[in-house]
Amino acid sequence: MSPQLPVIDVTPLLEGDSVRSRSTIKDISSALKDLGVFYATGHGISQERVRLILQHTRDFFNLSQEKKARLSYKKNEGYRGYLHFGSEQTAGQVDVKEGMLFGSECQNMSLMYGHNVFPEADDIPTFKEDIVDFMDSLNELGKVISRAFFMEFEAGDSFFKSAFNPPFYIFNLWHYPSNSDSSKFGIGQHTDYEAFTFLLQDDVGGLQVQKKDGSWIDVPPIQGTVLVMIGDAIESWTKGLYKAPVHRVKNTTSQSRYSMAFFFQPNLETVIKPMDIPEILKRNFVPTRKDIKLPYHYGQQLYKNYCQSFGVIEHAVDSTTIQ
């Protein structure tokens, strides 16, 4: 079955081929302006490494509940660690999934910064080293893809250097068990908070993206690709010229589904406001995520979103007064 989304070879971007990159950047811009998502090939991450991290993911979630609970995100700052079933809700409904959350390391423990935790090496040898190495590779890919995206705009390079200095990221491992209840989702319909999402899936499937007419299309895994999707930050910077795609996951198969999501984000101190470009400034902006009010402090808004997702809204930060 042919994919319903574009498949774009990003090799020229990684190789620094300025001539061929112009065509690639146009293709990326067109795909993201249409549905906000595309499959990337030529991304430089081998299938062997993807298979290794997927196997680490399965091995982690197959650990005893006691061992996973020792790493609970509730024991750590910055939403790092094991996310047990029932921890998170989306679109007003509890997600049918468990996860393991990692992110940028920093000594500053405020807001979304924290220290990563890992299972014991005796349980999963080389898990920590492989995860850290994989995050580094995805972070570099994020820099390349995001810089290419902003090259479509005048002063895009300077804008990128300012907003992502340095970038912040979160990396999640997910386990979606088989679910025969058609009213429940692994994760309900939502947009991602961040600038770019890079998703790698196993071969089970279950991801869907909503089209502009409200219908849903399947986004099946394609071996050798990374799925690239924009989030609320891009939508806000462009006042909806590029819309963050609404998506969801439902696993109705008889198998568990495993995936890995890397969220490439601006620096937490960045203030998100429309880019100073006439085409963007004149737009009437109706955000897909209704609680977004421009401008906003990225780190505070991200923290607020996580607090709401995890049912800790009393700790959410009011970022509506940012100028």
C-alpha cells in the first residue's frame, strides 16, 4: 500500500549540498504546509540502530513492575523516568500506555530540566550508552531539519540560531498494549507541544493523522524512515501558516505496539511570538490547541502543559503575561 504522506530524502541537507538542498527544503515546506508531517529517508540513522533501541524498549517494558517503579517519574525532577499505566491523560481520557521519559541533561533543576535515570546494566546491558548515543543523533537531525525549515524564511538562519541556543529535547519510549475497547485510545487526539517530533515505530501500526476535512488517515511504519511532524511552537511562530497536525494512536491488534518519539524544541527561555514576516504578521491566528495565547514563554508553557497532562494543574505556571 502506497503511503498517503510524502516521503522525502533529506540526504542533501546532511551532506551540506546547497544546490540540491534548495529542492529538498521546498519539498519539506510543502509537506509541512499541507498536513504537517512527512516520512524522511536518508536521515543517517541506520536500521540496525533503530532495531537495537526498539529491542531495548521491549526489554525495558518487559522488566518487572517493581524494577520499573524504582525509576518512576514521580521520584525525579523534570518528568524523567518511568511513566506507569494511568499516569497521563489526553483529550480528557486516560491514555492506554506506559512510557519511559528522558531529556536534555542540565544542572538547573527548574521547570523541565532534570537528570535521566536508567535501568541497571545487569538487566539491560548497554541500555544507557545506547539511549544517550541515540538521543545525540536525533538531536543533530533536529538541528538539520529545523534549520532547513527556517531557511524558507528571510532571516531564517539567524532566527534558528537565536531560538535554539541550545535546543531542548525530550525522548520517550512508549508501550501501547493491545486494546479491544474501541472507545479507548493509546493516546487520544492531540497536537505535540514542541517544534518538531521525530517518530520511529515498530511494524504494528496504529498512528493516525487528521486531515483538514476532519477525516483520519493511517500513518503506517515504513522501514528506514523517520516520521517528521511539526508541533505547536512552529504553528505559533507562523500564526497557523503551518498547522500542527492533530494525531492519535489506537492499538486494536493482538500485539503490543512499541514506538520512540523524540521532541526537538527551542531553548526553554525562548519567547514564542509570531515571526517578523509580513505574510505571517497579517494572519488571523486561531490556534489548534485552544489554550495557546501569544506570546508565551516556551519553558513555562511546556511545564504547564505537562502539569495538565499529568493531572497536576495546581502547579501549572501562568505564562499569559509574557511580553
